[in-house]
Amino acid sequence: MQNSFPRAGFLRRLAAMVYDLLVAVAVGMVAAMVMTVTLILLFENGVLDKQGMEHVSDIIQNSVFYRSLVQVWVLSWVVGFFVWFWRNGGQTIGMRAWRMRLYSTNDKPMGYGRAFLRMLCSIGGLGTLLVLLDFKNKQSLQDRLASTEIRVLSKEANDHKNW
């Protein structure tokens, strides 16, 4: 059935990326807030040592460890957003809005490992630029390396009830 749908072009992918960027920023902001509030509670209740500083924000900003901890936490949630949606349903929120779905080009099911590989190979979305050069196949770098493709669905096929 997937072969009956055309592969997605660059502009449609770009539009979905803008949607997903907005959602990913929101996910990152919530993740950062959760970690920051957790650190504030741990420092203010004496579980972690303030190291002689008055404000928790000073500790986080001046400590490579705590700053890195927050950044890794946020990055993990943003990467997890994409990996989870690609693995479970083949669509992010932006892809659903633009009627696109991720399919496997080999007969193997989309696992978390392959979705994570696709995320790494996208190089922050730059891998999608390859679609501009690949007129015939319309495949991005991440599609080629992870054996996936993005197809444009009909309105009826975009309804999750049809899966």
C-alpha cells in the first residue's frame, strides 16, 4: 500500500519540520523546567551542596557538570520526541499535519534503534537538503542511511483508523 503514495518533496518536508521545530522547542522548554525545578528543590532542601553560593541559578550557570546535565536532559527529551513518534505510528505532529508518514524501505519493522539512527543521520535537519539534489528518488540522507522513506498520504490514509 505504501508504494501507492508518492515520496515527499523538499517543501512539504520543510513545512513539517517547522511544525516539529515548534513542538520540539516546547518539549525542550518543559524538560528544562522540570530539571531546573528539581535541582532547585534539591539545593534548597540541602540534598545537594550549594558550594557557598546564594542562588541556585549561579550554581547551574557556573558548573560545567550541572549545565551539561540540563543540556543532556533536554536533548534526550527532544531526541526522544522524534524517535518515539517515528517508531510509534511513523508520524510526528508536523508530518501528520502535512499528511506524511515514515515507512521502511526494507521489510524490517521500524525499531527504536533505526529511528535513533535516522535522528542522528538527519544532522539537525540538514540531511533533508539532499532531497533537493535527488530529483528521482526524493530521499534525504537520513532516509538513505536508515532505509526509510517519507510518503505523502491521501486524506483518508492519514486517518489513524486506517492503520
